[in-house]
Amino acid sequence: MASPPWHGVLVANPVALDSRLEVDYDRYGEHVAWLAESGCDGVTPNGSLGEYQTLSENERTRTVDTAFEAAPDGFAVIPAVGAYGAHEAVRWTERAAQRGAPAVLALPPNAYRADERSVFAHYRAVAAVGLPVIAYNNPFDTKVDLVPETLARLHAQGLIVAVKEFAGDPRRAYRVHELAPELDVLIGSDDTLLEFALAGAKGWVSGFTSAFPRACVRLYNAAVAGDIETALPLYRVLHPLLRWDSKTEFVQAIKLSMDIVGRDGGPCRSPRVPLTADQEAEIRELTERVISSGIESAAYSTIASQEV
């Protein structure tokens, strides 16, 4: 039986902006195709790393369309449908369904710190469209914490099939498994990859995979297989960089890493501002350290030999 489309390495890849801060759809599509060629399992366009809050309705629609057009067979495109409230989130979910998406990634309502009744009403409305819903727990940005008990009840009511967990606490994976064994936990923060994988995570919605896809795929596969001998050395090399996925400047940091490896991450729209000189120097040093380690090219050799 085929795995659900939200299993494996899904990349929350950034939106591509040119020097005028206009969306470069060709470049975005090329990046999606490259991620697929590099062994990733899918993308989640229009997430927080995709700067969805700054995109117009047309830009958001075309970004999803571009991802579908660039995706080869078997490569999942799971649009993020984050919005201030259910009315807008439902509209994006309906468009995802029309485009043939296998699932959507949905934040709770984030116009304000919603109470539990509002959270359930939100997911009930999104789920009513008919697509599988992956909840996205990001209590830092939304001020709504989808604790394991809430997730279990959402799942019991048939409103969600999985959760992208960004709270940063691997202990939650064990609690979710106890309360809702059929609810899939997806790793949401890059710097907790190994801990959540060992706790039974079924997927990784990842950020720095946009710059180092082959090394990250190899790390994920080893981690979920319990192959610590392979995973831990990779994790040690990548972890100083992966920590930036949990910082305020994560979008700028990941785009800069992409620039350094030749994938043209580009600028960000406001309200995000450029990295400080010290931040840029640190990201550059950490990225070049990963490059010099050779783990990306080594992972490429491993993947290529497996395909022969």
C-alpha cells in the first residue's frame, strides 16, 4: 500500500522573488523540479517560508499552479492554506481541491489568539471541503498552541490526519501517539529532526532542505530507520545551520544558504528586512562549513548508486 502523500520529506520551499520583489515563477518551478530530482517527496507552497502573508491572491494561486506544473508524477504538492479565518482558509482549500491536491496544510485561525471553540470551528470548516487536513502547530507565530489533547480530539472528530509540529518539544510526539495512535506527527522544525524521527514521526516539513536536499533526505531516511550511525554524524554537521529554522530570520537565512549553494534564494518582501552583517556572516560560515564537509555530494553519490 502506498504511503500517504504527507509522509517523507516535504519541503516548505521559499517563494522566488526578483530584484523588484516580483514573483519569479520560472525560478520557483525550477527549484521545485530540482527538489524532486534530488530525492524529496513533495513541497508545501504558500507556507510561512513561502511568505504567504505578503502575496496577492493571484500570486498565491500562480505559485500553487507553478508547483503542480513543475512536479513530476509521484511528487506531492500540498498547499498551505493559512489565513486569518476559516472563510479565507476554506477558499484556498477549495482551490487546492480543484487543482488536484492530495491534502492541505492548515494553521489555526491567526488573526488573534483564538480560543478552543474557534479552533475547532476553523478546522471543521476546512475539513468540510473534503481534503485530508494536516494541522500546523506554530504557537510562536499564531499564539494558539495545539497541545496533544486538542490534536487528539481534532483527530477523533475526523478533522485532521496529521500535525506539523513546530512547538520544538519532542516529548509531544510520544503523548500524541498515546492519545491518538493513528494521527501522524510530522517534524516541523529542522533542528528537532532526529529527536522527532526517533519518536516515530512520519514526515518532515523542512526548510534548509531547499539548500541541501540530498544530505537532508539522507539524514531523514537514516533517522526514521533508527540508523544512528549514519544519522548522528550528518545531524552534527547540519545542526548549527538547522537551528536557524527556528529563529525569527529563518526565511532570510534559508534564502541566503540557497544563494551560497547556487540555488538563487533571492530577497524577501517587507516586513522582513535583510540580515545584519553579523547574521549574514554566520549563515555564510555555517553554509560553507556544510559545503566543505562534502555531505551533500556524498549523499548524491549514495542516491545515484541506489537508482542504478
